Amino acid sequence: MSDDGSIDRIVEKVLARLGRSGGEAPNLDGRSCASCAVPGQCASLCPETTARIVREGANRVSSAPGAGSVPKNLAPLIDHTILRADATRAEIETLVDEAKRFRFASVCVNPCWARLCRDALDGTGILVCTVVGFPLGANAPLTKAFETRRACFDGAEEIDMVINVGALKSREDAFVEKEIRGVVESAGAGVTVKVILETAYLDNDEKVRACRAALRARAAFVKTSTGFGPSGATVEDVRLMRETVGPRMGVKAAGGIRSRSDAEEMIRAGASRIGASASVAIVKEE
Amino acid sequence: MSDDGSIDRIVEKVLARLGRSGGEAPNLDGRSCASCAVPGQCASLCPETTARIVREGANRVSSAPGAGSVPKNLAPLIDHTILRADATRAEIETLVDEAKRFRFASVCVNPCWARLCRDALDGTGILVCTVVGFPLGANAPLTKAFETRRACFDGAEEIDMVINVGALKSREDAFVEKEIRGVVESAGAGVTVKVILETAYLDNDEKVRACRAALRARAAFVKTSTGFGPSGATVEDVRLMRETVGPRMGVKAAGGIRSRSDAEEMIRAGASRIGASASVAIVKEE
């Protein structure tokens, strides 16, 4: 990779991180996007940041918890996703092309495709997200840490990991937290870790305990679902998770989000990111 | 662990391996179980082997391809299985107790439970089987190799790995074979590797190509399904897999096997092992 390429990728990463909910760094206008109370007003409140973000192609905006308004264009909140076991190389290439065309926040793929996506998206500002311990979360903790390290080596900038649901249900919260911390530490500072709870298996007490473990382990996001469980994101779950983690952590709604109105409802409940295999359909509705 | 304990485990492993389809070592009577043409006649044809196997508790018998007869007791062919994400410690402990009571061939659990099962089953002759790259198979190859190594360290004696279905469908057979070989080599000589094709996603040509890759990579078994795909084992798939791999490799039918008659049908089609979450129900039918 040329020096120019490296610099571009660093710039994009910095800009992308400025826009993410979990971030704490001040933006170019000296404000904190993470604690911004007026989402969707970036252009007027933070013109310098917005201009650079748009110029670089990394136009992601976070939606604050409980915000009444919905961003005009949902695309920058969407992780364009294919996680099917039987997805072919050709389908992954189509996913990448659509992400470029509709300017999605990221593509989310299984780890074996991370390198292909990173290479194809180099210089676009679109991030590569991959999954760890997916979708059952019942791997050995060291395997999840290894898979994370390998994914980052392959160019992933976001990691969606699944908690050990069985351990949580066995009330082994310290184990759950330690495992998440292992992934966060393996990912390192430049990588966003999202913690998938698989809420369909959990009662409310378990959802709260899982959110707290993720918060203590310094993950950037909590995420509702893998999309492979018995059911996907619900508005109630997103609201409970947002209440539990507070405004500083991201909340990603995923699983079963098929339309623009589904996505908008999740954002109103406090979601700052949407995972959707139906992303193109959602954006085309606009 | 005492020396006696170590010796017992080695004896059990040797005896267990004598009985598995993939094995090539001669048994105590100088015959090869792997190529035995008269399954279920061990007591008369190979009395010494049978006596020792029964004495040690490792009473596994393999069913040869296309055999008309069905073993009287199915238990020694059954991998007693819980792979649900939300299985708790208490449920795994129950699984282990049932495996002891009904003398199943093995328990099959997610990797985070391998150590618990190994400790609980020490000295019983019941094997611990765990899964790798499960259930999507779309991990990086090195992650599968690492997960295998870790599982063996935790005491797993059998590894059920999932192939990269997307790579197979993209006609990247060399990649598929190399990845399987990585797992076989990480597992080492004392561990049985079963290769899950997830047949529900595959056409017949793909099933045959996957079987051939597993055969070239020196895996011990091919296995139909994860139980998490759109459908499970079919008699036609078991027959096709048996035809492709020949008599020297094991064929494991898994997914959707709920009754004694399901299990018997699979064995008649050429299956030498049955994976079943409903194992207790199957055995109680006898």
C-alpha cells in the first residue's frame, strides 16, 4: 500500500470515529458528537466537521437517544449486511457495489470475506464490519479473541461479537464481561466493538446484565440480535438497552428490519445504527 | 491426573478408535473394523476385541455402508447433542448424566463446554465432541485451526467442523480442502475430525465435491448438517455421501433425526453415526 493510501485510510478512520456514537473525541468544531443533544443538525452546528466528513465520503451521523427527528437519509446509519453461510464471492461483490452506490456506513460480512471487502472498499470511507463468535457465541473465549485479531489483520474496522448467552443465563456475568474485554483488547483502539446480546433468548434482567457487562468491558455498542435467533430487534429491547447503557454507548438494532418505517421506529427508540440485509430496499423507499 | 487415570484414558481412546469407521488399525483379533463386511457380528467374529470394549465401557460399533441389519442397541452410535446458544451449565450437566446412563458414544457440545464435559466424563469411555466454525463455517481458515487446537486442549476428542459453504459454491474447492486439512492437522492424530457439509445449501455436484475435499484432506467423517440450516439429514444425502467417500470414511447423519425409525433409516442408507438432540427419546423407544 502506498503512503498516500495509508494516510487516506487513517483520515477516514479518524473521521468515521468522530461520527460514531461510542466516540468521545471532540470533532473539528470542538464539540463531542457522542454527547450531542441535537442530532441531524451537524451542518449548521458543526459546519467544518460536516464539510470534511462529506468531502471524505465518510458521512456518518449518529442519532441521539430518544430523538424525535429521523435523519433525512438513512443510508449513513446502515450496515449493509450479508451473513448467510452460503453467500458466494459474487454476492459479496454485489454487496460492496451497493454499499458504494448508496453510501452505506459499512458492509457487514462473515470473517472469510473481510479481506475481499477491505480491498474493494479501500479509499471509499465505507467501513468493513465483521462478526466474531457468530451466531451462537458459545466458543472458547480465546477463540473469540483470536478471531478478532485475525479479522482486524484482514482489515475489519468494526467487530460484531456475540456474548456467551449460556454463561449469562447461568449467571456467570464476570465470565461474560471478561470475554467481551478480551475481544475489545484484541481489537485495539482503532476498531469499534459491538456486543450482540441475542435478546430473543433473554429476559429483561438478563438484557440489563448483558448491557452492563458490555459497558464495563468498554465496548462501543450493544446490539440486539444476530438475525439467526428466534426473533430480531424489537422497539422495547432497543429502548431498554438505551436506558441501560446511557447516551455514551451506541445501540444497534438488527434482525427483521425490512422497511424504512421499521428503521425509523428503531431510531426513535434510541438506536444509533441499523443492521439490515434489506438495506437497499429501505433506502430506495425514500 | 494420576498415572492410572492417564493409562485408562489412553486405553479408552485406543479402544474407541478401533471401533470407529475412519480407523485403519487392526483390532485385537487382527481384523480391521473399518473394512469389516459383517457389522454387528463383533461378538462372534472378534470376541477378544468385543470383550475388552465392553469391559472398558467403550462399546461402539460401526455400521458398514449399505448393511441391511441395524444394531440392536443404537446408543453406542449416538452423539448426544446440545448446541443451542442458550444452553446453560445445568443443561450441559444433565446431558452428561444422560450420556453416562444410556452409554452414548459421545456428548456433542459447543466449545465453551468442552472442558466441563471432559472433566465430568473422565474414565467413562464416553467421548467429548465439539464443533468448529459452527454453524456458518464462514470464519477465516486460521480461526478454525485455532478453535480446533483450543478444543483439543480443553479435552475434545472429536471435532465436527463446518466447511466454507460460500467458497464451495464459488467453486473454490482447493480452498475448501486446504481449510479442512488445517483443522485435521491442528487436531492431530488422536482426534476424529468430522466435516459438516450443510447439505441443505448444496446441489448434488457440490455435495460430491465437498466429500472429495474432505477425503483428500484426510478427515475421518463427512456429516450432513449442523441442525441450524434450513433442513437436516436426508436418506438420499447419506446414500450419496456414502457412495462418494466409500467404505473407509465415516458418514454421520445429523439434523432432524427424532425417532428410532429415522435413525435406523439413516444407518441403512450408510450412516455410521447419528447426531441427535433427541437421543434419549430414541433410545427409550427400544
